[in-house]
Amino acid sequence: MNRRFGPALRPLALLFLTHLSACDSGEPPQEVPVVATKSDAEVPTWLSPTDAMEPALWLARREPGQAATAAARSEHLRHSLARARQTFIEDPRMIANRTVQLGQMLAEAGKPESYESLLDGLEAAAAPTRRKQLYGELCQHYYNTRQQGLDRTWALARLTERYAAQPVVPDATP
């Protein structure tokens, strides 16, 4: 079945084969609920520069266990990525990729966090300097701080203190 049907048609093919096999057995076909889903195969593992998918929607769909609320969460993530774009050098696509990477690393370490909370927390930690920061670098600092045993609140407080110690960029307006 994998060779004949693409990822999008597999659920329909399976449904058809289930009904067909029920008809052959002489028993009345059982009702099989049809649920519209987007398979993991349709959501790329990482966003490449040529992917047409919006970073916020991709990020919402990539989070484990959150597929049902992806559309609602993508709106919040869209705003978070817009704020992050003002704080970090990387573009929204790369920020989304790094957020997923950090989320996976934390989950593997037994310290899972939602992508929303990671993005919002790290943006807030770097924002006081009013200068563009490297998101990937901040993600690594956050991960290392969490691995040292600090919980989310203390790790973000430490990073906020560290970033706030950087010289503030003066306003460019006269």
C-alpha cells in the first residue's frame, strides 16, 4: 500500500479496504469514523528556505500532542514570532526551527516545555537590551542552564539578568 498511495491518500485507502473486507465476510460493515488529519509526513521536519508553510503554523503543527489545537495556537505563535523578529537576528523560519530543536532537546532531558512558552520566555529574556541577539545562542544558553538543574523560572531569570547587563542600544530617534 505504501508504494501505490501517497501519504494523503493512505487513510482513505485504509478506510476503503476496511469496508471492502467487512463486505467479503458476510457481516454488515462497521461504521468507521472518518477524521480529517494532516499526517506527520505532510509537515516537514525542518523548515527550509523554500518551504511555503508559514513558520507559526508549522511550529504549532510540529508540537507533540497539540495537533488538535494547531490552528488556534498558530495565531499566538504568529505574534510571538513577530516580536522575536524584532529581538533576534534570525528570520522567523530559523527561529521556529531552533524552537523545535530546543523543545526536543529539553523533552529528551525530561524537561519538556511548550514551543509557545520557550519562544515567549526567551524573547522576554533578550528584549531588555533593545539590540538584536542570536536566538540560536540564547537557546543553547537556556538549555545549558536547565541542564545545570535550574527550573524554567530560574533559568529565564538568570538569562534575563545576563542579557540585561549588556549595554543598551540608544534610541536612534533624534
